[in-house]
Amino acid sequence: MENRTMKEFIGEVFGTFILILLGDGVVANVGLAPRVAGTAYNWNTITIGWAFAVIIAVYVSGGVSGAHLNPAVTLGLAVRRGFPWKKVLPFIVAQMIGAFLGAAAVYFIYRDGLVAAGMPNVWSTGPGSVFGQAWWGAESSGATGGYSMLTAAIAELFGTLMLMWGIAASGDAKNMGLKDNLGAFIVGFTVLAVGLSLGGPSGYSINPARDLGPRLLGALVGTKGLFDGIYWLIVPVLVPAIAGPIGFWLYDMVVAKNLPKRD
């Protein structure tokens, strides 16, 4: 691996580590609710925590690697923005490593609570997640059911498309003239909007590494059922990976080519 790619590799590892440390960290903090009753579970807190996780991770690592932090973004940039294909696999590997290490850090920080709770799934989305148990399963919530895998896949599709549109717009100088140092906020707010508006059916992975890396860590530390069935592969991994390039393509077709020319 050449020197520049290695530096970018390290940047992606570190940025994705921060993303998962703070993202899965807020899930563990709220899901375990160590200081309040279990009914204090709050979806808004989790969506805000993930949004700031994205903002901080992008600010920390953006100058080194561009802060993809997501295989869907890397694939989209390779297909539509000329990102070198030879760097795609190193970036995705780096993102997976960073996500795994971030989840490991969350495990060590919250180990006592996780063990006491029977090692719940604070790692990944879908069936068996803390969201699924605390929201759909809580007696006080009044909820009576869940979503099918097809519906969850559709939610992931639109959630990932929305993320790609936010990223594309944040980096498009021909659009609103956004300054580079504000791009991280637009991406973070996009993640917040996706979580608040579209996150219910699937838990909004919108990032294959964000889901699969922590899922592997969770299986190693004793969380049960993380790889039962085929959901784990299709909804949080394959759908976002496919939607990434589609999202950039749609932005180019619908927005970029219709922007007025500037001198």
C-alpha cells in the first residue's frame, strides 16, 4: 500500500472508530438507562447522538481521508466522482476495522451494564436491537408489532439515498456555495433527519461498515442472534451499498445538471 493510501487508510480507521464509539455509545447509554427507569428510553436522544457522532468524526478525519466512513459513500464516489477504484477496497477494509474497534471501545466502557442486562444488541440494527426490544416490546409503549424485511429494506434504500443527496449537496460548490468547513454539519443534520423521519422500520444503518463491524464485535462478546437468518446481510449491508452509487447518480441527474451556470 503506497504511503498516501496508508495515511488515508489510518484516517478512515480513526474516523469510523469515532463514529461508532459515539454512535453505539449513545445507544448503549440510553438503552441501558443506568440512572433512570427503562421507560426513559428516548429515540430522539439516539438520533441526536448519531448526528453529532457523524459531525465530529468527519471533522477529525476529513482532512486526512475525506472522511468517507461508509462503504456506500466510497462506492458512490468511485462510480460518480472519480474516486480511484484501487482505493475502494482499502477504504472499505479501514472502515470495517474502525467500526469493529469503535464497538470494542463501547463494550469496555459499558461492560458492567451490558453484562448485567444479558449482553443486549446495542451494536447493530434490525431484529433484536435495543431499539426493537425497548420500543416495540415495552409494555408502556402501546406498540403492537414490527416491520417486514421488505419494508425495512425500502426504508434503508430511501435513508441511504437521502444521505447521499446530503453529502453530494454539501460538497457541491455550484449549488449553494457551502464552505468546506460547514459540510460536516450538513451531513450530520442529514443523518439526524434520516433517523427522525425514516429510521423506524430498520433502525437506519445507511452504512454497511457501521452495521457489520459492530455486529461482528457483538457476536464475539456474546450477544445472541446477530447473524440469525439473512436480514443482517440484505437490509443493513447490501441495500446501502447499492443505494450509494444510485444516490449520487440521482443527484447528478435531478440537481447538478439543472443548476444555473456561474461565471
